Amino acid sequence: MSHFDPKLSRSSTLRRRFHHRVSLLQRCLLRVLHRILLCSGSKPTNATYSMLPPALPSPPPPMGSDGELGREEMDLTSSAVFHTHDLDSDLVSLKISLLGDCQIGKTSFLEKYVGDEKDQQQGNQREGLNQMDKTLVVEGARISYCIWEVQGDGKSEDQLPMACMDSVAILIMFDLTSRCTLNSVVGWYKEARKWNQTAIPVLIGTKFDDFIQLPIDLQWTIANEARKYAKALNATLFFSSATYNINVNKIFKFVTAKLFDLPWTVERNLTVGEPIIDF
């Protein structure tokens, strides 16, 4: 993987600000068009979602006692990833990319989040890619995350454009017990940004349950390096464990809150020996 250019973070921030302002303008124009259609007695036709606006006009959803964003319900299969349909007019389907080296726990992480819904999904695997869906309900609106996992071997690099284009978030993962996988995250980030300049970046360290078995001084060194990488990528850092479901749901709640501008904030945790969260 190539050496990280310190100008990359500043350039990426400027691009995201530009796209954010363009998105706000598009949203205002869509509101005006919607009101015109309502006044004329016409019903809006199906919409195509190429990028999610930064906020919904509806009020924020209430939080449950466990901090979850609304309740979850069974996913309804859709033939297209980025379209609403007549039968599912209230379903918004959004794409998330999951990147990183092979054998670092990406599939276990994905299966832990999808849960029982993975048993209802057949035929979603293709060479170099693993695709799963997860549907949740926020204030009556159904949101379906279509998560594309790139397997991470040498043969899967050709699938990066397909996996990254139109994603609203890019999750870049590394194994907390393998320093070389941490060194690879910059390369994954650069390749992903070739195809997507606006997705929310999240850096995720996996296998936290194995990581805490390492000597405390080594834990401190790895945690410090991971924080530096996250800062360079302008990404939020999470340490996670699929085995014990540590920070798995919280990562997707964080992404949902960022996308829909919800009043849910994650608490920073920099204590070595605990699952780090840094931003």
C-alpha cells in the first residue's frame, strides 16, 4: 500500500463540503417541486436515490431505552438497490461499502449486524463480493442498508468500483492483532475515493476480544497508531468485536445519525483496554 499524502485529508474535506452544499440546494429544489405537485393535485412518481440528503425534513425519531434507533423489521427483497417501487414506496434503499484485507473478520461483522435476516437472503454472493441487506424503521420510514463486502483478496480488487460507487458510507476495517492490516487501510481508502468522494468514512478495528489479550504496552501502541490513521483519513474510529457484539450496532447507528442528522451522538472513549471510539 502506498504512503499517505497529508494533503489528501484537506482535499477530501473540501470536496465533501462542496457536495454537501450542492445536496442542500437539490433538496430545496425538490421541496419546491413537491409542493407544486401537491397543489396541482398530482402525486409524485417514484424517485431514484443516487445520494442521500444530509437531513430529513421530518422530526427526529424517539430513542428506545437501549438507545436503538427505532425498531427493526424483516427486509423486503427489492430488485434494484437505489430505487423505490410502487409496492415499497416508503422503502429507501441505501448502499454501504465494507473494505479491508482478507481474514480480518469482515464477514463475521456483517453477519452479526444483519442477524436472522441473513438466513432469508440467497443468491447475493458474487465473485469477490458478498452482499447482505438490513432493514430498520425510523419514524415510520423504512431504511434498507444494502451492504457490499469486498472479500479483500487479490482477485477482488476489480470489484472496488462496483462496491464503492453510490455508497453513502465506506467502512474500512483492519485486524487489531495484525499490524500489516492496519498499514493497508490507507491504500483501501485511496482506492475507494477514486470511485466515491462523498461517502462517510469509518475506520473499524476488529477482533477486540483478541486484542485485549495482548500486553498493555502493545495495546497502547496499536491504539495510538490507529488513531493517527483515523485522523489522517478524517474518519471516526471504532474498536469492535463481532464475537461479543461490541460496537457493531453502534457503528451503524452512528452512520444512520450522520446521514439523517439525528440527535444521537456517540461518546468518545480513549481508555486503553476498552473499545476505543475516537473522532
